[in-house]
Amino acid sequence: MKKQRYTAEFKQEAIKMIIIDGVTVKEVSQQLGVPEGFLYSWRQKHLDELEAKSPEGAQSPKAMAAEITELRKQLAKQKRMTEILKKTVGYFSEDA
């Protein structure tokens, strides 16, 4: 079986989907037909390259990526809470 080769552009687009667009590694893997391990490896390599290029005193690209991930989780939690509150208000409004 031949080993699949991926172009640099393909890898960059896959990493963009993960880091910038917020698509999970599992979803990108399914959409593009690339093993998850490859995607994790490409993402780590990309962040390492950005880390090496970043100027002194600037926030680390790895730290920024971690912060974005955390903010996305918080946003998703807030959206769930808002939906629960909307349903609760609707429930109590019907009783009045």
C-alpha cells in the first residue's frame, strides 16, 4: 500500500480549520480523510514554527491557541445556559 503524501497547502488548510475555524480534530479528520494523529502532529509542528518566529515579548502562539480553545468552551457553555434560561422563562410564562 502506498503511503499518502499531503501538500503543504493541504496541511495548512487543515490546521487553519482546527485553529482558526474551531473545527474539532475529529471532524476535520472525517471531512478530509486524514488520520487524527497526523492532524495533531501537523498542528503541533505549526505552533512550534510560529513559536520560533514570534518576536520577544509577544504572547506565545501556543498560549493564544489554548486561550482561543478555552474561550470557545466558555462560549458554548454560555449558549447552553442561555437556552436553558429561555426554556425556563417560557415554561413559567405558560403557567401565568
